[in-house]
Amino acid sequence: MADDSTAPARPVVVLDTNVLVQSIPRRGPFRPIIEGFDAGRFVLVVSTEILLEYEEVLGLIGGPTAWSSFEDLITARAAFVQRVDPTFFWRAIVPDPDDDKFVDAAVAGGADWVVTEDSHYDVLRRDGRLTVRPIGPLDFIARYVGAG
């Protein structure tokens, strides 16, 4: 039997909605992220609040089937989804409090990263209370997912 102790652990991440939206189209710039999730290369942390935002935005931007397709994917890959119910609210993203839900879920789920292009998350690099950090989608793809 092979020793799995040397295998790298799957990163645990929260996807900012804008990153998710750009990862779904087959020709989207961040498509390798959704393909990496489908292949089990990382664990996706979600909360009810995040799922509701995903549903709203995907419905508006992607049309009537975008949310149902993503919902089918996270259901099929449930082993790589960690659902959390944050009980503490960090209020870490002062410039855009609507983004706090991603940080709160990341902390509750023990996430390594929030995958985002949003510079508001840069405060996490300086916040000594938290260990979760932002990572750009292209850096995340290069480090953990590969080109697909």
C-alpha cells in the first residue's frame, strides 16, 4: 500500500462570486478552476449566504440554466464541498461589508484561500487575527489546478 502522507493536501478555498462567474463559461479565463473542482483538486467552502449570492448572480448573468448546472456540479461533487454556517462575523472587509460573508465562511471552514480579483481582500494579508489569505485566480490556477 502506498504511503499517502507525502501527497499534497487539497487546498480548501472560497470562490468570490466574480471568479466563479468567470470560471463557468467554457472559454472563460478561469475555466480551469471549475474543471479543477470537478476533478477534486480542491475543496470548496460554501455557506447558505454564499450559495444564495451565487444563485442570484448566476441567474442574472448566466441565464436560466447557469445556476442549475452549477448546483448539479456541487451536488455531484459533494465530497469536495464543505458547507459551513458561520457563527462569528469578523467584519474584516470594511470597504465592502457584503464581501464579509466570504471571509466568515473561509474562517469557519478553515480555508487556506479566498480566490478573488477584488483588492478589498488585501486587508487579509495584514489582519493578524485570521490565517485565510486572498489569492488571485491565475495564481490559484498555476499553483493548484493546472491549465485544465
